[in-house]
Amino acid sequence: MIDILNGIGSKVLKEIGDAIDLTSLEQMRISVLGKRSVLSEVLKGLSSAPSSERPVIGSAANAWKKQIEEALDQRKEFLERALLIEKLQNDRIDVTAPARLHHRGSYHLITQTTRRIIQILSRLGFDVTLGPEVETEYLNFEAVNIPADHPSRDMQDTFFLGPGVVLRTHTSGVQMRSMMAQAWPMRILCPGAVYRCDHDATHSPMFHQLEGLWVDRHVKMSDLKGILEFFAKELFGAETQIRLRPSYFPFVEPGAEVDVSCFQCRVKISDACRVCKGSGWLEILGAGMVHPRLFQVAASTSELFKNSQGLTGFAFGVGIERIAMLLHQVPDLRLLFQGDVRLLSQF
Amino acid sequence: MRISWNWLSELVDLSPFKGPIELAEFLTHRGLEVETIDRLGQGLEQVITAQILEKKPHPQADRLSICLVSVGSGDPLQIVCGAQNMKAGDKVALAQIGAKLPNGLEISQSKIRGIFSYGMLCSEEELKLKEHSEGILLLPPLTALGQSLATFLGRDDTILTLKITANRGDCLSHLGIAREIGSGLQKVPQLPSVESLVFQKCPISIDLSAGDLAPQFFGCWIENIKVGPSPDWMVNCLEVLGVRSVNNVVDATNWVLLELGHPMHAYDASKIRGSKIQVRLSRPQELLPLLDGITVELTGSEIVVADQERAIALAGVMGGGNSEVQMETQTIFLECAEFDPIAVRRSASRFQRKTDAAHRFERGVNPSGLAFALARLAHLVIQLAGGRIVGAAQAQLPSRSGIVSDRREVKFETYYLNDFLGFPRDQEPLTLEQVKSILEALDCRVEKQDNAWSVCPPSYRLDLNIREDFAEEIARWIGYDRIPSTIPILSSPPGFLGSALPRLTVMDRAKEALVRAGLNETVHLAFTSRSWLSQFQYSSFVQLLNPLSEEYEMLVPSLIPGLVRNALENWHHHFGSELPSIRLFELRPVFSSSSPTIEARSQAETGVIETWKLALGLSGSRFAQALRSERGEVDFYDLKAVLEFLWVELGTKGVRLIPLLNSKSGGHPLFHPGQSVEVWMGSSLAGHFGLFHPAKAKELKMRAPFWIAELDWQVLTQLSRPSAGVPRFQAWPEFPQMERDFALVVKKGVSTEKLCQLAVQVGKPLARTAQVFDIYQGSQVAEGMTSVAVRVIFYHETRSLQESEAESVSARILEAWKKEFGAELRS
């Protein structure tokens, strides 16, 4: 009987191993372990076996039963996994199809550039202040040492709105407003739109400037140079050199034009350089020591500027668009003001 | 200012410079920026003067001829030429083999239709002497052979174009530049030697009656001159410096102007009536025919030079046509004067005659240089036109007699220059001896008195008046590159100015929020046109008095017209089948005026009101990239989402949205009345947002719905952090919350926001929030009704809720909804 049992057992185990799907495996379970199964039939004959053999046959039968159950479970698990794998393979998507992209926002290049510059200079202790774009002729010109009927007026073609009212041609009026309202020491940055009657690829009737002013006792021209050197290296890279050339702006004395070494042809100046056009230098700002006349004007208006013995200062002004165009190689200034999404979304 | 290298080298030794480029660098580093360097002879190196000895037809070509050309020495050369205008004996310009002409043509030995040609006879066009020319250049019969054409034409020169700043009137001449170079090299410029004039025997006297406006006037009377063309060297030189040749007398005045910087004038003496020249103010309505043929009506405030009957020159600007030197003129009266810069500037701009003379007078002429300049001119005229000096006259106000510069002494502390520029005291490159020698090189008179310098600038340096001016001179002389670099000491704590802090921080945060919401910042010009604004029914504008064009005539009263134009342009230049997404924002001031006329109210007030505005414009797909079925078009709720996100980011409190249809302030003509809202903040109307009005959109041919917003930045800022303080931590519920969903049917038009507000109000304190999560209109509900699904959330801070508690509050809420809005549960 044991032999029959063993024969059935090994046959069933083989069949389980060969089962190809879950349905046939389930049928096998019923036919092997069910009430009318082969195994049950064998065990029914147990009563006719000699009593001494019964425990041996019984335990052999149970062992087989356990072994078959395990085999069934294993096979089931195997078939189920195979099925899942097949199912997942059928569920595949095209991972190369386009992503669902959100819109990417952007700051205007003028804002980006202004923020960069403010970030650099505020580390040196500068504060930011704003002022009106429509300015009095007095604050835009007279107060900053550009008298009426003086040739220096020709340096800036001015839009007029009415007698004594202009669109500011620089943000210097903001500096005067600050000097009239606040005590020194003073370290301010004045960013904002300025206006001049000029329109072509390199001039816009509205553009942006950032002017800096540092007023304190015993400020030196070497301080101006040190600050500008720091600024240029932070903005254009650590290898950047600056070069000051004498120039004339009525609100400063001495005055300087400031060039930085071309960040494009860093190693070797190239005649073909699109940024510096082969000169190796880029003219980026005007600067100088505050003209004493400005302190006199401030003192005549504000108590806070009286007692200005030994007071000196420096000022500088940088064109935001110029820097933005240099850094990002925008070919035409007018592009910055056209609101074309093809430009705006690039930066 | 155009400067000739050759002329300059006659005034000062240029040998320390290798060439014009080195000179240009030297000048640029001293603040006289050289903008261009123009080598006139470039391309003419191998072109020489020659003569055609023989001309015969080319055997193979009717239009060509074969010329035998002599260059003065050696064998004549055979040249094939296609021009027709020459004959044997003519003097011509020959480009020799190896020449590379200004137009790029390289000359080599060639065979033209079987005949060898050893060079080329050139036209003016080929030599770039003229834009267009016919035939080859024929030179005067007396031209010597074999000399460089550039030399012959006076073109073996280099012209430097300098940008002279407004303070350096003294540099508007060759002498001025020579002085500048001389001071740097410590060399004295060489003036042409001129015999001084004797101020007597002048047939007319000079009367100064314009006071300080005309402090000096020198004149010289010359007879028996012969007016005619100037010699070629002078014509050529004037021409390359940008001055058109007129005749030998006028050219001489221009020559001295370019040489010494003094504007000069020549009158036909026979046309001067009476025996006195009067320098006076004009009379109102006095007429003066100018040299250019146009008669101007004077106002009474210009300085004029007059004879005893009439004005004969607009002083400092232009001579009169009534006293012009002409071909038949034989006697002349020469003028060299000093006029007030402001008066000349006003005259020149009033009559729009920005002449070379006016340009120099505006910047100031050397008050001590007049007598020399006049003598120089008188002798030059005689050299060119013959004649004899009859006499000279002068008139000066007392303020101009003697050495003018003595009155401009400036004193400053000995070490001021070192301390101000940042050079160490008593050290190279700025020891006391060095200071003295630099100032002396600059032609200043320097004295050390105790611990101070006393410095008198030279008379021609009108720009040196205060100690800072001398600091610049010293720095310029040493070189700005030698100034040390230092970092100044902070003498007060750094930190944002109190007043600017909220404005700037909020501005930065707002931009950041909008960028994170996927919007592109845009910046428009603040100008717009009247016609464009009228499309938007804006009526009061701030107008420019001198606009660039009609397109830029007004300052913007609102940011919306700019955004709309922007959208139109973006759509216009888009070629694809689907319109681009437009997601823009702009933050800047707009302009208005409280009164119709704009005028300064005080030194600091303009009367123009600048209001900062924030504007948004959305159109197109919700995603930057997605499959068509998933893309979706932006609508009201997308715009609302951007604004709500902004308010959360800024910590804005107290925002109320009123549907435009319920507006008590009269709506807004640019917004769709049913799909837009008014934004109220506190008690202020802060702006609007919604759909750009469809009728207007159709009129403007807008190609897609445009969702726009415009908010008053001032109001928004006041109700936002950091004005409203720092946000505090808020605890979330510890005990589980309960949710109840309600499907309601209400009449269309009921505000879902109000449904939710009512639920929270009557469900207090357990009902905490109510949120609409679905809205449906259509076949499943009756006509005119809307189905709204609301989820109410209940919780208690200190314990778990019972089912029954939520049930009873829900019943209360349902009852209130029914009573207030007629809301029924959907069956």
C-alpha cells in the first residue's frame, strides 16, 4: 500500500510541476486532496490494512499530503507571478511620450540684472531706495550741478512734461532726495527707469540705471576704486580687471569712465570677440567723487546735512540694459521692451 | 573734434609716440577719448603720380586703350586702361603692381586681351576719394611725377576724432590738444610765431555796450586784399577736418579756429556803416539777415555786433549776410572777441544754429588769447590774400585787463590731494615735490604757503575752480590706474532703510510668487499713443511736450493697454497652428495728473501722480506642454488661483471680491461683466480681474480670450506682510475630524462662496470649514438650477466628536441653506 501511495505521490508532484495555469492547478488540487481524490481513495483502504501497518501508512499519507500541498502552493505562487509579469508587460506606457510641463515663469532680464547688482552691493552695506520717474528740473539738473544753459545739458536729451517738470534722465534726483531727507553716513543704491530722447539699436527712450552713493567723512577716491573692483569681480568673474579713465559728469569731480576687462576673451584678446569687438575692454559705468556743490545744495535744504565738515563721497551709475545685453549677448536693446514671449521665456 | 596728426606734430613733438594708436591711448587715458582713428592714405601707399606719354587703341577690344605711362624715372610702363576721358600728356594716378587699393582691389601684372598691363590708372571711386566718379582721375598739368598720391593730395595724414567733454572747451583746437600732450610729456607746445598787432590807427572804434555779456572785442582792419580760392593744401586739410572751403579769407578764420580754438569772423569793411562797431543787445523785432541767407527776428536778448545803423552779426553764432566777405571784397575787418557762454548758447538754440563758433563760446574761450589769435589771423589772411594792415582796435572791460588767471587762485591743505585720492602722504607717486611739478607741468602757478598750496590755473583752463578740480588734474596726470584700491570703513550698521523696506521686500516677494506661478515678467516702455489709449476709453493723460513721435506721446495711465498690445503682437508673429500661451505680469508706476496743466509746484514736487500697479495677463493652454486632451485652456479660476497664491505668499489680509455685476462703483468697461470681479482691500477698491471684455476683444481682433488683472500696488502693499507683521505658527487639530458631504440644488446665480460662509457661520463652533468640491449644470438638474456639492468639516479641539453631534449641526446648516438660498438636497 505504501508503494501505491508513493507511486501516486510522485506522480502527482510531477503533474503539479507541469501545471501550466492556475485553473488546471486548482482542478489538480481538487482531484488530489478533495474528498474523492486519489489520495482519499487510498486512505479509505487504510481500514483493510493490518493494524500494525496503519500508523506507518497513515504518517506516510500525511507526509505526502503535506508535500503535495506545499508543491501546490509553490506552483500557484509561481504561476501567479508569471501572470502578473505578463499583465504588467501588457500595461506598459510610452515613457518617451512628452511630459506634462507646467509653465516656467521668469524675471525680466532687467529685474534679474538689477537684483544681481543689488545683491553684490548690499553686501558692502548699501541700502536700496526708490524715487519718482517724473522729476523736477531742479532735482534732475540744477541740484546735481547741471545748471540751465550749460553745455552739460546737451549730454542728456530730456523729455519735458511741463515747465520745470521732466522725465528723469538719471536717478541722481533720488540721491538728492535722500540727502535732503536723511542724515549721513549714507550708502544708497537707486535703481529705476530713466528717460532720454533717443531711439535706435543701442538707445531706448526709456532704460534702467542703478546709481550708488556713499557719503561719509573722509571717503577717498581709492575707496571708489576698491568698491568698483569688488563689484566687477563679483559680477563678471574673479579674473576681471577694471580700468578707470578720466571723464566728465557734472555731479562728480574727479569723474571717471569705468571699463572692465572683457569676460569673453579672458585668456587672450580676440579681434573677433563679439562682446568687446577686439578692444579687450567693456565700458560699463560712470563714476566719481561727489561734487561739493551737491553737499552745499543738501545742506541748504536739510538740517541733517549741515555740519558737513570733511564730508566726501563717491557715486557711480551703471546701465542695467548694457550689463544685461553684455552678459546674455542680446543683440538689440529694443528686444528687451517688446514683451515677446520668445525672449521672456529664455531667461 | 577732428584732429590732424600732421598739424598736431607742428605744434608739439609727437616723437615719443610710435604712432596715432599710441597717441590715442595716451589721450584716452587722460580723459580725451579718441573715438576713431582714420588713416587717410590707407590703400594709397603704392599709388603715384604719372603721365600718359602715348595712347593707342587696343587691337583686340574697342573699349580698351594701351597707354605708355611715365613715372618720371625709369622706363615707361605699358598700362591697359578701359577709361575714355584721358589723352596723351595727361597727369594721372597710377596704382603700381603690388598696390592694394582702398576698395580692396589688388594690382598685379596681368594680360588683358593678349596685352600685358603693368599697373592700373585709377578713378576717384577706386581710390575712395569719392562715392562715384566717371573716368580716371586727371591731375593738374603741373603735378610732379613719381610722388606719392597721398602726399600730393594732402592725404598722408591721420585724423583722430575726439569726444571732448563739456568742461574742456580748451581742448577744442589743435593747440588745446598740443597743450594737453605737452603737459603730459613736460614739453611746451610751439605756437606759430606771429608779429603782434599794434592797436592803433583803426578806421573804426569799438564800443562795448552789452556789459559782462561781451567783455572783450579785438578787431583788425586790412585793405587791398584779393579774395579767391584757398591753396590746395588748405582746402584739403580743412576738408578732412570737416570744414568746407569757402574762400581764402573765410578759410583763414576757420583755420585759426581749428588751430587756436578762438572763433573768428571777417566782415567786408566796406559794408560797415559809420565809424563805430557796437557790441550791444539786440532790439526787439530787429531783423538780421544771416550768412546762410535766412533773416531772423531778434528778441532783444541776443548779443549782436552792430555798425551805426544795424546789426551785422549774431555775436558768437553767425555773421550777417549784410556784411559778408565776397569775391569783390577788398577791405576787411577781422573780429576776435569773448562773449558770454550762456548768452551765446541761448542765441544758438533759439535760432537753431549750433555753429562751430557757438559750440566753443558756450564752453568758454581763453580770455587771454584774443590778441594773439587776431594777429595770427591777420597775418594768415595777408599770406593768403595779400593786403596791408591799416590798423587794429581793442576794447576790454576792466575785469579782463591784466592777467586774468590771477583772480582764480585756489588754496588747499598740503596733503588734501593725497588724502582725497587715497595716496599715502609723502610717498611716490605723490610727494610734495611731485605735486608741485605736476601742477607746474599743467601750466599752473604754484606756491606753498605754510601748510597749504596756493594754485592759479592757466587762463585757458576755465574748468579749474575748486580743489577737487586740481585733485582730478593730479589723478589724470599720474594716471587713474595708479590710484590704490581700498574698501571704505562702515561707520554705521548696514541695513535697509526703514521707509523702503516694506515696499522693496513686498515687491521682491510678489515677483517671486508670480514667477513661481509660471508667469513671465515683462517691461514695456512707459510711453504710448493717444490713439491707442482712446481704444481703451482712458481720458486724462500725462503728455510729453517733446515726444519722439505720436507713438510715444503719452505716459501710460494703466498697464492694461500695454498688456493687450503685447498679447496682440505675440499672437501676430506666431506661425504655428496653436496660439502661444501668454502669461505676463508687469509691476511699475503709471502716471496721472490732478490738474490739466503740468508745472513744477516746488523744487521737489511735479504735480504728476505716480501710482504703482501690478498687472497680469493670461491666455492659452494651462500647461506649457501636454497632450491635446489634457492641455486645457486657462479660465477665470486659473487667474483667481494666481492671485490667491500671490495673496498667500504676501500674507495679504482683508481681500474681498465683488462680482462686477454687483458693483456699486459702476463696473469697468474693459472687463466682461459676468466673468470679472472688483477686488476690495479694506475700504479701498484695489483693482479688477477677469475676462477682457469680449466686445472690445473682437474690435481689437484679439485671437483668444485674454484674462487680465490690474491691482493698485500701494493698497496691496499696505495690507501685506511685512507691513502686517510676521506670520505665527498655527496648530492643527489633534483629534479626528468628521466630514459630511451635501449635494444641493440651488438657483443659478447663488454664490457658492456664500453657501460655504453660511455653513460655517450657523455650524459654529463645530463646523470649521466648508468647501465646494463640485458644481454641475445640465440635463441632470432642472433648467435654471445648479447642483453644488459641499463638504463640511467638523472638529473639536479637545475631544473626539460623536456622530450625533455632526448630524444635528448638519441639520441646522441644511435648514439655514434652505431658508436663505432655497437650497434643497439633491434627490
